[in-house]
Amino acid sequence: MKKVVKFGGSSLASAGQFQKVGAIIRSDEARVYVVPSAPGKRHDGDIKVTDLLYECYELASKGQNFYEPFLAVKDRYNEIIQGLGLNLSLAEAFDAIEDKLLHEPEKDYTASRGEYLNGLIMSGYLGYEFIDAAEVIFFDEAGNFDQTKTDAVLGQKLSECERAVIPGFYGIGADGHVKTFSRGGSDITGSIVARACKAGVYENWTDVSGLLMADPHIVSSPAVMRNITYKELRELSYMGASVMHEDAIFPVKKAGIPINIRNTNSPEDPGTWIVANTARRSKYTITGIAGRKNFCSIVIAKDLMHSQPDFYTKVVQCFSENAIPLEHLPSGIDTMTVIVQEGKFIEHEQEVLSRIAKIVQPESLEVESGIALIAVVGRSMKSQTGTAAKIFRALAEARINVRMIDQGASELNIIVGVLNEDFERAIRSIYHIFVDKEE
């Protein structure tokens, strides 16, 4: 069984971390394809290499001197090489980057060099073949990932290569220029490689021992989710939970490849398994809690609106005309609530509201900002009675007023809206009633 292993920036921030990664890879012969990120922070106050590279680009694009951050980048890599005792020089690669910054600076190309350079070091350290992602991962003319072409080219390349390092985060556009995924995109690369080689497992190594049930900045020492489905992870990622890029789910999900989130600094921990389906029951009623702040609710009231077939379509059109995505649409008999991101709504607020007033002629139209949405997610919720009641009880005991509630048709999640200032307290209250009290 082949394993694809992706290591995050914190796992590769220094020579010492590289050595931990090397030991992990060598401890399992199945770990044949490695996807490295760019070096992350070594300590609080440190700067990620990717951020230094973005700074280089910003300065170079304005014709300004970029050598201070560029020298910092070179020092980071040379420090790792020296710490590993490698007979390796990146001088030629550094010269190519410098020349590009001087004569034709490109944002994506510059940012991608963090992973590219770390890939060269990892390849030399492990003795694995280096495969430049720009030769095997493709984007189409619209700038979207081209899965069909990538599967064919990358799959063929990997079939000819027993062990390899493929840097994360970037590929090549239809115009021949390097193109990156969004930040955190090395997770996506790992998933793409796992799909192309038909891996048995995609291991994603980071600095935590799996996915946590809640944000550790809000809940002290939250429990680890040992098993979670792709659908649950998608819900939590969308609502702000972070450890891996949410788009990394799709390539492996379609191929039925499980993801194992592991901790580079505690490799003995089992981590979290992300799977399509599982008979394993969660220890708790819920799988996890996540949320985001700064939403607006627009409440539209009109008698007998449900008897007008095009009422909802007209309202939605008012938002789509201004390119405002809808988050949730909870409704009642004579009311319709639209939840949107505050930042995207405020800019076009009056156009949208006047348009709604004109085309559907509501009896009232109320707008409230400063709302936070919290998703309570869990596959076990549909088989448990009283889940919503427990959420309400937790919030009531904390004296938090619920501004909105919405349950998805899949019964996989319940969304509650509270005021921004109640956000952290609400998450702690929900976590307490479902986890601390169920221990």
C-alpha cells in the first residue's frame, strides 16, 4: 500500500524539524511520495518563508530594493542545509529567483519558490527523485485546477518513479506561468498526488495530534476527533475550523482514499482519520464545533409569501445581481431571512434593500449586523433526540440570546446565530454541555 505524506510549514521550519520528518518517512517503507510545504515559523515572532517571498514580490513589483527579505530567505534555507550536513547548493535556484524579481516579477512564481526550494532540500536529504510540480500539476485557461490532465500526466510520472518529492502549493497555468493554489494549498497538492498514484492513505502531518473539536483559542484543551467523515469536515472547514485546506478533501474523497492527520512532534499519536463513511461511533453526540463572526441578517416579512412561486427567486436575485453570496436562508410561513457576510453586503446594502422593496414589496424589512454563526456538527446527531434542546439549554444557561437557528436537510449540522460579542462564550457553553458533561 502506497502512502503519500504531506508535511506542513511548522514541520519543516528548521534542520531539527527536517530530521524528525526524515525519521517518520524512513520508519515506514510505504511512505513513498512526499509533499513539503515552505518553512514556517521556528518560534513566536518568526516570519514564514512564504510571507518573506510575498514581501520580496511586493517590493520588486514597485521597483524597490527587495534584498533584505530575499537575504532572509536565503539564510533560512542555507541554515537548514548546513544543519542537515548536506552537500547541496541552492545558488543556481536563488539566482533564477533574483533574476525574475529584477526583470519580470510574478506573484505566484515568487510565492511558489518556498515549496520549490524546500522540495529540493527534501529530495537531497531523503535521496528521493525531485518532481517539479510545474511539470505535472495543471490549471486550465480559466485558472481552475485541471484534474483530468493532471491525473494523466502525474499518474504516468509517478508510475515511473518509485519514490519522489513533489513540492506543494503550485502548478502551471495554461499560459505557461506558475500558478499557486490559495494559502495552505500544499494540502491540496498532497491530495492530488494521493489520487494520481491511487494511494492507500494520505497522511497530512502538522503540529497538532489531529483535528480538535473546537478552537483551542476559545476552548481550553479541546478533545481530538478520532474519526470524522468528509461531509463533517467540509461543514466544519466552511465554518472556520482549520488544520487542512478544505479543497484538499475533494480529490481523495472521489477516489475513496482516507486522510490521516498526524503530529510531526508526536508521531506515536494516532491522530484523526477522515473517511467517506464509518461504522465507528463518536464518543460524543457531536463531532465538532466551529464558527465565524461578522454576518448580517435581512429579515423580509410579507403575508402569504409562500403562495407566490417566484417570491424567493426574486429576493435571491437581488443579492446575486450584486455578487453577494448567500450563507443561509432560514424561513417561516410569512418571513424569509437571508444571512450574508457583512463585509460583502455593506458595500451594496442600499442597492439590495431598495431592490427588494421594489420587486417584492415586503410589509417589513429588518437588517441586523454583528452576527456570529456557530455550526454544531455530528453524524450521531440524527440518531440522538434532544440535540437542539441541549444547544438551547446551554445558551440559555449562559444568558445568550439566539438570533437564528437553521438545521440542514442532512441532519448533520445545526447552525445558530448569536451576537458577535457572545461568540466565544457560546462556543464554550455548547462544548461544555456536549463534551464536558458527556465525559
